[in-house]
Amino acid sequence: MNDYTLEENARGYMGERWDFPKTDLIKNLKRLGISEGDFVLDVGCGGGWSTECVLTFNPARVVGVDYSEPMIKIARECVEDERAEFIQGDISSLVLDQEFDQAVSEDVFHHLDDVAGALNSVYNLLKEGGGFFFNWSGYFRGDELISNYFQRIVSYEARKRGMSLSFPDQSGGKFNRKELKELIGDTCFDIKHIKMKPRKVKGEDLRDHHHDFWEEAYPHLMDSFQNERIVREIGLAVRKKTSKFLKKGRTLGFKSNYWLVKA
């Protein structure tokens, strides 16, 4: 994960983020039920992209919180709306002198070290009956990671040629889905709805991952085999199996959306 406490990284990321389509988040916020005049908390607001989505529902106020001071600076520059306020802070231990009708967190929770602390902070800041939408955009433990997919092919092809290769485990994820649901329950939130969206791999994305992985794997394979022909054979096998992967439309995990209510 990039360090967005560095202004260069924060501005580089937000330069791309502003181009992301807002349709999905706005659709998810409709299900949350933000009403005109609501006070809304935007958890991990970054440079204000998600805050702009919230503002389309005409709330009375939106308070965006992010741990990164450069992100807060960008949000204040880019979101020109007097209803929006931005605060630097750690959501895992956040205390504010106001309550909120609704809370939102887009593409944040899978990055957090203290998910339970963040859930408790949001719960404590919501009014009774307040809603909270967040998504889990990272991998859950046990999901198939793209890098593992390539590693398995390379390891298999190496074994066929009498060589045992091992790679670091990248099975991914702090939680599996059941554990996250239990954690949500421990905070006393009621789960109103869960929707899982398959993470389909686009051809060019998988090819990019293949290129990056092969750049790392190639020197390792050459050290092991000391034979350019064998290494190229393995590379060709990876490429062929990648092609089959694409044709089958394989899914690598899911993007999971959660709508919660403060009981």
C-alpha cells in the first residue's frame, strides 16, 4: 500500500481517482437512504471523491475524516462546497463532538490495521438507527490471488522438470467473510444487507500482472535452472494457461458491500 502521508503519493493517487466513475457508489448510497438534511460522516474520505458522491444527496453537512494530512489538504482544495468539512484523524480511535445520521466508507476498511476499532468508532458516532455503508475491496483470506495463480503454474512446470521452487505465501486477507461478519456483530451493528460483486479479471489487467510477475520470476528461474531454453518453455506455459484463464472469465474473489444499522 502506498504511503499517502506523503503529498506526492496522495496527489498522484487522486489524479487518477477523480476519473473513477461514481455510478456504483451513488447507487450504494441510495440503498443506504441518505436524506436531505442528514449529517453524514465520510470515513477515509481521501481527497474528497467519495464526499462529492455524498453531496449529490443534498445532506445538511458532510464531515470527511482521513489519517493523511495531504489527502485532507487536497479535499479542501477540490471540494468547493460549504456543507463539507474535512478533519485529519485516525478513524480507529476517532472522537467527535457531534452525532451523524449516516456514515459512508469507500475502499478503506480492507486497508485498516484495526478494523474492530474503526467499526466501534463509527458505531459510537452514529445516532440510534443510523446507517453505515462500507465495502471490502481487498481480498478475503482464501480468495485466489493473481500472483498465486502464476506461482502455481511456474511451480508445476518446474516440478515437471525436476526442480522444486517455492514462493512466499500471498493467500491474502486479514479475515475470511465469516470472521468479518462476526466482527460486525461484536460491535452491535445489525447487518441490513450484503452484496458481493465478482472481481472479474480483465485481459489487459491479467497481462500486466503476468508481465510484472515474470520480471520477478525470470531471474529466480535462471538461477535455479541455468538454462535459458527451459526458462522460456516455462514462460510459454504460463502464457498459454493465462490465455485459458481469460477465456473462462475466471473470478478472483469478490468486492463485498455491507449496509449496517445501529441497533
